[in-house]
Amino acid sequence: MNDMVITNVDIVFTDHTISSGSVRIREGKIAEVSNGALETGGTVVDGKGRVMVPGFIDVHIHGAAGHDVMDAVPEALYGMSAQLPKEGTTSFLATTMTQSRDNITQALRNAGTFKESQKCGDGAEMLGIHLEGPFISEKKAGAQHPDHIIKPSVDLFHEWQQESRGHIKLVTVAPETEGAAAFIEEVSGTGVVCSLGHSDARFDQVTEAVEKGARHVTHLYNQMSGLHHREPGLVGAAFMNDRLLVEMIVDHIHVHPDAVKLAYQNIGSGRSVLITDAMRAKCLPPGTYDLGGQDVFVENNEARLADGTLAGSILTLEEAAKKMKQHAGLSWQELVSITSWNAAVQLGVEDRKGSIEQGKDADLVLLDEQGNVTLTICRGKISYNAEEVQ
């Protein structure tokens, strides 16, 4: 494989930026990072002074472009992988929904098989699975199907982990439900990240869950106990507990822009992670779509059930990052933390993802001054080029 050299780019790290730098890619990896020019050979890409960041990592996404993880067919995950680089996403967790035990089993089996068959550079890389439900609270079901919510079960989790070939990396659980504390302790001990969400938990119940090993919060504010001055709830615990990495859906629909700023001021770049929670209607026209066996009505950039409940989003990480940077005043360095580095560390893949360093996967994104994605490279292969689309 010939080298690819990307020249004339501002290379962003979590703590500094290299101006007018260059990056050499060889066999899908970053072979060299320079603060100046590099000897060229093979393919040369002029970055035109744009900003280079590590590829975005979406740890919470259900679908895109007509595909959904719960379709439980290879085509769904191939379709998602092909679509996501257009928004700068180079890695993701295939996220399930609260459905019947059999449907979840089929989705996990399909995702595990896909994970082990996906070729290097073949679109965005599926890093594993986010099991969102069914171990959640009926009081905070949101768009999760209430008929299929069950108590946390260690035995069922182990069965599902086996069906997925060991690729469940993140599991959402309501810590106040019966058996949740033991579940969190057991599952966290296997190296899987337990995330607190779809929960009506009190502050003290969240604190106990963190002591048992929970390290993540599923879509802050949405479908969880809110901040109250006499009961800080899960939102208050997310603000206060520095062991929790906190997801946010920054489409300015799920969370008011100033509530996003409030959270970020409390949580900071070290503990925040942007997600989309997107469903199959992302990148498609308004209309009626399916999510977890329920009809979702998409119009005005919103996805809702018939009763008005928000049902995932049609957000791209590109848009989330732009909104976060513009409204909350983030630096490029902070943006790298919350779109890539923090997620890589949480998933234990920081040895090959999350930053632009020699030896890591060549997952790279070029952004213009407004934050628009102009070029995406997935493990050394150009997966999206805005100039070729025009």
C-alpha cells in the first residue's frame, strides 16, 4: 500500500495544536506526525489549511440512512458504517433497543458477527455494542418499549454477551431497580462499562452505583431524575461525581442550549462525550419510521412517538460538534476531547483511537473554519470527500 501524506493542516490534540503540519499514513496507520512538511511519495492530499481532528466516536447510535441495529441483518450495519463518515464519525457502538428477548438476541448475534467480519477501512469501524435496555425503569422508558422492560439479570447479560461473541462494551441500567447494584458490580468486573440512564434514581442510589463500578451516564437530562434542591437526582450526581463520563445529545431539541452550557460548565471537557442517539431516519426526508417496533414521526428535525415523546434523534455528530463549539464557546482542543478522546479511553481503545499519534489507526477528519466535515479517513482509507460530492 502506498503512503498517503496530508499536508498543510492544523493538527489538533487535547492540549495543543500544530499549525501547518503534516501527517503520513501507511497501511492504515499514522506513520508520522510533523510540525512542518514531510517528504512526499504516493498520494498527497493538500489540507488547504483546514483543521485536522481525530475521527469522531459515537458510543450511542441506533441507526442512520434507513438502517437500524435492531434490523438484525448485516446490511443494516454495513449501511450505517458507509453513512457515518459523511458526518466525521469513524467509529461507533451499535446500540440496541428494549425489545423482546429474541429480537435483542438476534441483533446481538448479528452485530457480533459483523464486528468480526468488518474489513479495515470499510467505512466507520464498529467498536462493539451498546446494550440500551431492557434493564431500565418503567417510569423513564421514553421511546423504549415498556412491554419489554425487565429487571437487571446477570445471567441474561452473560447469555447475551456470549451471543454477541463478547462484543457488548457498554450497558445502560437504571440503578434503583431490583438487583441493579449486584448487576453493576458483576458486569463492571468483566470490563463492560455500566451506564446509568432511563432512571428515576435518587442521588444516593447513583452514588452507590458508582461505588459498585458504574462509570457512564446515558444522554444527560433525558429520561432521568432531574436536579432538585432537595433531591439532586441523577442529573445532580452526573454534575458532582467525577468518575462518570456523561453523554449529551446536543441538537438543541433534547436539551435547551443553556442547559447544555450549564452541564458543560459543571462537567467540563474531561467528562463529557457527544452522542447522536440517532435512529434510522437520519439523513432521510420527513416521514414515518420505525424505532424499536414503534412508529416515529419525523418532521422539523424532530423524531417523536405519536404521544409526542422524543424518539432518538436525526442528529449528526458534525452538527452536534458545531453547536457545542459555537454556543458553548469550546476550543478545538476541547472538542477533540468530547468527540473522540474521552470515548476512546472509556472503551479502552485509546491505544489506537482518539488522538493523532504515530502508530494509531489513521482515523482522521478535516474540518473547515465553520466545523463542516470536508474529508474523512477511516483506518487509512478516504471514506468521504466533500469536494467529490459537489
